[in-house]
Amino acid sequence: MATERKTPKLPTPGSKHIKKDILVRVNVLYIIFFGIALCIFAQMIITQYGPNGSLLRNLSDSRNYQIKPIYASRGNILSHDGRILATEAPFYSLRLDFSVESLNDSIFESNVKPLSDSLSSLLGESSRHYENRLREIYSIAHSDKPGRKNQLLVDKINQLQLDRVKTFPLFAEGIGGLKTPKDTVRYRPYGSLAAYTLGNAYTHGLERSYNDYLVGYDGQNRCVRLVGNVWLPVVDSINRIAVDGSDIVTTLDIDLQDVAESSLRRQMASNSALSGTAIVMEVETGEIRAMTNLTRRSNGRITDDFNYATNSRNEPGSTFKLVSLLAILDEAGLSKDYAIYCSRNGRETINQTLVEDTHTTPEGRMTVKQMMAESSNIGFAKLIDQLYRDKPEVFVNYIKELGLNTPADIQRHKGLSAVIKDPARRRQTDWNRMTLTKMAYGYAIELTPMHTLMLYNAVANDGKMLAPVLVKEIQRDGMTVERFDAKVLNPQICPEGVLADVRECLEEVVENGTASLLKNDYYTVAGKTGTAQVAQGARGYFTADGGRDYLATLVGYFPAEAPKYSCIVTIKTHHKPGDGNRYYGSQLAGPVFKDIINYIYTLDEEWRADVQDSMRLNGTIPIKGGNLQQIYRTTSEVRIASEINTQEQGWGTVNKGSTINVNRIDTDTELMPDLKGMGLKDALYVLEQAGMRVTFEGKGGVAQQSIAPGDTLVRGNDVHLVLHPRTTQKERTENK
């Protein structure tokens, strides 16, 4: 019997074996993952700190973090009453991307014409111009030309215009591919008015000299990208806020600036003048209320591009006789009534110098006061020569002690110094035996117009000479942080008694002398005219064509009895042989000076009230001569009550020096003035003061008025004015 073979029994896996197998596998996985983690960590270390780490970190930061600048606004430049003369304004460009999928030929053709019409009505160019440009941009957008998605349509439009553009065809529907990049530019609401005085931040003017106040400080924020081009500021130590620039408050009266500049421009244009300047200063403070400087270019265009007021100096001519007058009355101690023999024929040789006069007297003798009124070159040359021939240094030192050796600075703006020859430095200053004689009447010395104005302003200011002020304060957020007052250059140029005589002499120049064009029945002026030849270097005073350049000047202050304003007008012109154009100070500079005074008188209620108040009381008033009806209309609270030096009682002409009795009348009844030619602002003022209700139509000056001149005005009644554009003097003459 065979034995049965038994198959060995294999062991079945137990729980211990299964666990062990799993643990092995898990450990293997741990090792693998740990190895992977080590590799990742190592790669991170290499990425961060390896040879390309810095580049990669910067790339990440540049893609996800950016430092965004916060631009500070440049400060404003303001007039003395707070009106903006220069400010920053946002402007926008219109750029088009006509390659957008939403725009096809059909949509474009149906909208191009209405879009062109809309742009034309808003921006001024013809509809055809915009249609051609739109078609050109559309054609470029469907070509391979560079920049086809960013074509310029219009440059520099403001926010209001942009808002309108966004409502136009194509753009309103959002299918025109409109892009509106923003830029900030310096904007001047009054255009070119006071252009050189305001200047720019790079070369000249207030923008340049006060740039450190105006510029401000830019800020910045660190920002993180959220999505697309959307960035969100994050807290970071490098963040800083922007600080806007401070505002500069000037002393300028922009309306007066406009009057001075317009009048000077007209006078220069009508006389083919080469250059000119006009400055108005407030007597007590030295604040400049207007300063305009104009140049006539070779093409006839008149521009404001150089500061002649402080950076151009010439021999001043007869306006310098004020210095000689001061020396005669103050240093030498003579009287204004002191008389010397001048000349009967207007020619005299003094110290080997031929001196000529335009004005003479039959007897040949003049008092110092008459010499000033008639602007006698011979009189001043002879008297200064007699007084200082043996001691010229005394006269020169007196000039310097007045304060004229101070540079003509306007605060931070540096002006030129005067050129004053000195006998103590003969060779260096080119002093010779004729110098003293010439200096007596305004030659052999060079001053800027500002020097001359400062001296006359000192006479008006009870003897105190002030440096000019153009910026009176710095403001930040509407609050004054710094204020500037005038610097006193000379606290007292002469004793009070001498000053009174000097002012009397300057008033005589207007009353009976060379500046008589300023004499009128409403206010008083004191001043001096000057007409000086302009030196041409080696050619002496002759220009290449044999002619001469002249500097015509009128300087003074007003009202003479209680000065509030001083003013100088200088105009340089060329006079060819045989020319008939005007070049005397009274003829050329005088009309501009007069326009300035008339404007100030019209708008300065306090000054006008002072004049009128003196005529309101019952009693006797002096009349300087003229038409009584015109006088009545100016002082409308008086009525002629007695016979006057005319053929009949009532309106008429009286002789200078006569007196009339006046009594108050009912102020509810006045006479209608003749408003023709008057500007609307002035006409409104006159009529509203009389209690009238005014309506008007048109633009320009008054051409018609519903109530005739001389008719009775009743408060509360209506007056209708018709305005027409003003005509020039030439046009008015031709029309006559």
C-alpha cells in the first residue's frame, strides 16, 4: 500500500506582514516626497539667491508691484484781488483705434458725417476737415502702418469739451475706439496779458524766480496688481503723500494791466515805435499794479518778451531834471523862485558843450520853477555848472545818496544798476569836463525806467523811497504763510520844506508846462516829460540810416494833492530824416499815461468820491475853465445858481480862475450823460449810480442810448443801450 504524500502548507500572510509592507511603501513615498520637497526648496533657494535670483525677483516685482507716482499740482499765480493769472489745467487728446471689431464699414459710413459735423460745431474747424481726417484714420487702422491703433484726432481739449465729445456718434455707443490720454499744462486765463512778467519755470518771470514756492513735491504709493491694469495701493514705508505748490499772490491789478498794455500797444502800432514800457505803482506801499513791456518785431508784430522796466537802461533825458532840481533846492539851498538868464534864441554853449532849448522866454530869464515847467536844458545846465563846476563830486554823491545807485531789483527779479559817472574815478567811468553839464539835463548817466519811477514815487510818498513790490504774499491752502513788504531804500530824500517846493514845481509842469495834456477839470497830476536821444555807440546818436532813436517818457503821480498812484510810460521810437512821426514825451508817452489815469479815476470810487465831496457843500468853488455842462455832468449834485463870467446865466464857458456859486439839488434828479464810445462796464457804473435800470444789446462800446444826453434822469426808470464794436481813431477820422 502506497504511502500518501502530503503537500506542505504555506503560511498565510498575517496582519503583521501586511502592516510591514504598507509601512515600507509609505516610507518610500515619504522619501520620494521629501526628496521632491528638498528639490523644490533647493530650487526656491537657487531661484531667490542663485545667479539669476535678483533678475527673477525684479521681474516678479515689476509684474505684480509698481511704485505709482502721485504728482503734486504746481501753485497758482494770483492777482492782488485773488483772480487766477496762471494755473495748472488738465487737457486731453483724442486718439482713435478704428481697428476694433465692433466697427465695420457700414457703421463707419453711417456715422462719419454726423460725427464730423459735431466735432466742427464744438471745436471750430470745418466739417470737411474732420471727415477727411476720420477717413484717413480709418484707412490707417486697416493697414499695416505702425501706430494704427493710436491715431491722433485732436490735441488739447478741456474737460467740458471732452464730456461733449463722449456724447457724439460712434463714441456714445462705445464702438469708436476712443482714447483720451490726459496731460497737464500751464494755463493763463487772460492769455498773453503780462506774459513776460509771469514768465515760465525755465527762463524768466515769476514762474522762474518763485519756482521753489510753486513747484511742490511729488508723492508715491507702492501698488499691487489686482487684475489686468487695476492697481491697489498697499501699505509700505516708501509711500509718501504729494505736497502741492504754494500760491503766489501778486500786486497786479489785471484790469489795469489790460488798460496799460492795450493803450501802449495801440500807441506803439500807430507810431511804429520800437519798444515801450508802462508801470503803475501804489505810492504808499510800492506795490506794482501794472507793468507791461512790449517789443515791435521786424514783421510789425508787437510782443511782450523782455523786461524793459528793470533790464534796459538809457540816458533818461529831462525826467532826470528832478534830481537837478532836488540838488538845487536841497543841497545848494536855492529857492524855486531863484532866476537866471537862460537864452532868448534857445542855444547856449556851456563848458564847451552846445546846449539847446525848445522852449524860451522873450526876456531870456527863468526862475527854477519855470525852468522845470518849460524843461529848460540851458537853465539846468548853466545852474548846475555854476554850483558844482569846482566840486562835481558833491553833485554825484548827492545822486547816489538819493538811492539811485541801488539796482532796479523787484524782489527776486534782479534788475540793472544805474550807470553813474564819478569824477573820483575819471578813467574808469569816462568822466570829462562836459559830463557835469550833460548830467544836469539827463545825459551822461543811464537809468532804468524803474529807477526813475522810484524817485518820483518817493516825492509823492512824502520823501520815502521804496523798492518795488510785485509779490505781496505766499499762500498755502488759502492761508497766508509769508508776507512781503516794501524795502525802504531812503527814508527821506530831502527835507519836508524842499519836498513841498519840488511838488509845486512838478504840478506846474502839468498846469503850465510841457505836460499840459494831462491838465483837466476833474483831478490833478504832477509829473515830468522827457525826450532823450538814444546813444548808438561809435556812431554817437545817429543810426545807420542817418536818423536817430528817441526815448519818449512821461512820469508822475496823481492825484497831486494826495498822491495814491505813480506811473511811468517810456516809448522808444526811430526818427528818420524828414519823418513826421511823433517822438516827444508829451506826444508819444502822454496819451498812454492819460489813458491809465482816466481808467483809475473811473473805477477808484474812493478817489472819485474825494473829488466830488469837495464840491457838495454850498458855497464858492474854483473853475479851471471849460464847458460847464460837462462839469455839471461829472459833479451832478450841483446846479448853477448865479451869474457867471459869460453872456448868459446857465450853461456856458467860464474863464480859468473864475468862481461860481453852487447849491445842492435833489439827488433824485440828474441829467443823462453822453455815453457814446464808453465801455459797457463804465456805462453801467454811471447809470447804476444814478439809480437807473439798464438793458443792453450788442458788444463793444455804447453807440446809442434810449435817453438823449442832457435829458432828466429819474431814479428807477429804464435805459436801453445799443453797443457796437469800437472803432480806431483812424477809422473815426475817416468816417468824419
